[in-house]
Amino acid sequence: MKRKVLVVEDDNTIRENVSEYLQLHNFEVLKAENGKKGYNIALAELPDIIVSDVMMPEMTGLEMLIFLKKNPETNLIPVVFTTAKTDIKDVRKGMGLGADDYLTKPFEFKDLLSTINTQLTKKEVVNNHFNKEYEKSFEHWRTIANHELFTPINVIQNIFHISSQQSNLDHELKSIFDISINRLKRTISNLLILSGVDQFSTNEKEYTFESFHQLIKSILSDINNEERTIPINKFNITFDCDDVIRIKDYYIIALKELFDNAYKYSPNDVSIDINFTIKNSIFEFKIKNVNKFNNQKLIESSKPFRQIDRLTNEQQGLGLGLFIINRISDLYNCKFELIQKDKFVECSWVA
């Protein structure tokens, strides 16, 4: 991949000559004639390095640098200044603001190329060091996250159940407690998946048709336990499966999220059509439901923490379900499609 250089220079001849030279040395070059345009291009394109004049109309190079350093998206981009001014005060001011190097005009193109390559190498070394330190910290967090988050919840759950048996607590109170605990566990699990702490397991299990049917019932039961009373005929499920069905663990995660979203996005009094076709190691899941939201509003499936019509339709959860399905699909080359046709939402997931 070509490295991207932004050249900010108000002199047309210098700008074009520098750009042409860098292009000949396999750089992708962006160009701007003043600091204001340079800053806007830097925000939009995030170049690997910026080569800028100091004295320019509308916005000087130093003023552009101040804006670059204030913005978290651009504050780590190396900036090399070119200037005809050799006053040591200007050099110190620029370096104090965060400039990485200076070249005095007129300069040799080979010196410019050497300076750019030096700064890009320094940036790569810093990034590698940062990434290694981050990976060490993240691995440490990964080893303790599940234990430290779920152990206290399990202890609270066990103590409550023991207490409820001894004191004959009201059944409704016990039900509320169980719903709340399950909701908290699911929320934590989804957040850990989103952060990358929980990895999607690729373990595979074999099911007979009967045991697979029981698995689906179990998933529906989990959905039903989340403060919902789902009618027995809400899900109209059909199967076309081999005698032996092999299911990977991450399939189950995807199914739970797809069932849950189908339920949330359909009216209470309308059934949901679901079909499983599992043959010759191909797992295909299709679901069709009426959309209870505005038919012109497509379901956003690519961004986390995005719920549909949250202000007018109160929903539980964090809005991570479809994002997690997309992530699973990307990781394991599964095909996930979500299409709206008239008043229906049609979803398919193939693994």
C-alpha cells in the first residue's frame, strides 16, 4: 500500500514539483495551497505525514499545526516544515508546537525524501511499541475479565436462591430477580464480545434432529425469560435437515441474536416465519417477519449501540445484536443479509 503524503504549499511551482517527485518515489500525494485547506484534507484523508510551508495566506503552517495537535484524529501525524526563514525563534516555536522536523528552502529533493522516510520509520517504531504494550495489557485484561465480572454475579444469584428457599419469597419477586440477573449477564457478555475480550468459540457439536430441535426451544425459552411472554405460536419454524447436524458454538450466538431481533422488530400479534436448511455441511437460516417500525426506515445493522426508533419504541438491551452478527459473519466468512420488502423484513444467514 502506498504511503500518503499531504503537501501544503502556496507556491504552485514548488507544490507541483514536490508532489511529482514524491509520486515518482511511490507515494500517494495530496495537495493544498494553504493551512486551512491542508487541515480539512488532513481530517478527511488522515495522511501518513504532512510536508508544509510555514508562511501561507488564510492560515499559516504553524496555525494549521495547532489545529492538528488539538484533534485526536490528527495529533499523531508527523509534520515536516519547509521554510525560507532561518530564524532560530521560528524553528523553536514550531518544534514547541509539535513539529517533527524542518527543512530550509531551497532544499534538495533527496533531503526531503530522506526526512520523510526517517519520520515514517520513527512513527512505525512508536506504533509498534504502543501496539505491543496494548496487547500485553489487553491479554492481562482478557484473562481476568470473565472471572472478575461473572463470579460476583453468580455468588449473588446463589445467595438469593438459598435465601428464597429458606424464607419462601414471593414467586413474582424471584422471577423479577432471575430476569434481572439474566439480563445483566447477557449485557456483560455482549460488551465483552464487542471489546474483543470474549472470543467466538469455533468448537463444533453434533446434534440429532431431536436434540437440535430442543436447542432451538432452549434459545426461545431464554428470549421468553427476558421480561416477555411470547405466545406459543409466535415462531412458525420449519426444518429441512440432515440426520446428523454439526453446529459450531458461534452459530448459537448468531441464532440467539437473530431470534431476539426478529421478536423485537415485529408486532406482538403477528407470527414469525423461520426456516432451517442444514445439509451437506451448509447451515442456512432464514427468517421473515413483519416490521413494526416505519417501513421506509431500514434497520441499521452496521453500527453498535444503535436502536431503531428508541424515542417512540422503548426497547431493552444495548443495540449490539446485529452488530455482533455482522462481526461473526466477517470473521468466519458467513453470509448475512437483511432486506426490507414492503412491510416485511427478510433475513438470511449462511455458514
